[in-house]
Amino acid sequence: MASNNQLLSTQSFTSQDSITITHNLDRLNLYYRVIVDSVSRPDLVNDVDFTSGNERNEFTINLTSSNTGVVQVLDTNRYPTNLPTPENSLKLINILENQFLLDVYQSGTTTLNETTYTSIPWDAQVIVGSNYTHTIGNTNIRIESTGTYQITYSISIDISSNNRTISRARLSLNGGEIPRSGGFGYHRTSTHGQNTISKTIIVPMVITDVITLDAIKYTTPGGSNILSTISNDSNITITKLNNG
């Protein structure tokens, strides 16, 4: 396999708003880039579809308006070559330009409440694609495109004392817990109290839906104990799996 992001092929287009790319590489794990006037233009891409029955060799890029330029097809090893049958059940759409991807994390810490859930604020962004709205430091992730999404979260929590305590985390959709999204952590002592809760689920969502990651100090034994998230060790990633 070629190295990640290596240019595999190019295809020119002239005064077109729909470009069919026939690469004949027999693979799905590809990046692409739309270049107009020597500038990468992800904002011109409306959507991308694999050709039914020939998903491994051809896809079509639909632009928001007619343009002239070139499409670069690049290598990536980020996604597996062999997808479940049928191959177009999960469309890897616009991977390079990241419109379907979100990855945010917490560089600070949050102290957990012992009576109500606390939503985790995300104060650092890796990728926020156009299918999402998120403001740095905010707890809410808003969905801007109807479809099916894969959500993965990881939250690392530590304890301040030697009172054994349990934590719980969950995903919420519009303020309500998403079934099967919860998980528990066990915190033994202040020197061995770190624990990480992580989950991956598939969720259908619509425009204006809001996702949060919430956590709570689930048990409260005698004595003083504080549960807090660990700096730089909690994040959430979301990937859109289809086109609505």
C-alpha cells in the first residue's frame, strides 16, 4: 500500500457541477481533494456518492456550482479496504475534507457532582466538520445534518481520597440519556484511583439534535472524596455514516 496521503491519481474537470471519478484502484479507503485555481475547496462539495455496483472503483462528487479544476485522489490507511456487504451500506463521504467528522476533548478538568449529572465542557477542538456546530468551552454538540452517526467517547476520572467510589458516564440526546450509552468506573484510592469509561454506539439523529457527555459521582461513601476528570484524557468523536 502507498503511504498515507500519497497522490494516486488526478482528474481534471471543466465547467462541471458533478464529477465522476473512475480510479480503478479496487478500494474504498481513499482521500480526495477538489482543487480550483490552485486552492483546495472543500466548501464547494455538496456531497459524494460511490457508484452503485462499482463502489471500489468509482465515485461522484457533486459540487454546489459549476467549476473548473482538478480532483486529486490520495492514499489513506485510516479506513479498512473490505467493508461489510453490501459495500455501500456505509458511505465514506468526503473523508479528506472532514465534513462528517468531529473530535473534541477537554484540556482542563471538571469536578463531578454527587446528586446530578455534570455535562463535560469541550475546550479543545481537533476537527469540527460542517455537519456539526460546537463552540470551544461549550458542553453541547449540535447536529447540522440528518443521518446515522457513530459516537465514541472516553472519559478518564481520578479520586482525591482513599474512599472507594464509583463513577458513571452517559451520552445524552436533547437532555435525555441514550440507552446503552452508560458505563461505570471504580476508583479505589488516591494513588490508584484513575479509571476510564468508554463506549461506542450508533445513533440516528436529525438537524438541531444536541449531544452531551455527562458524568456523576455514583456512590458516596463516608468521608471526603472528590471525583474529577483528568486533564487531556477525555474526548468525544462523532462520524456520520450515511447521507441522510
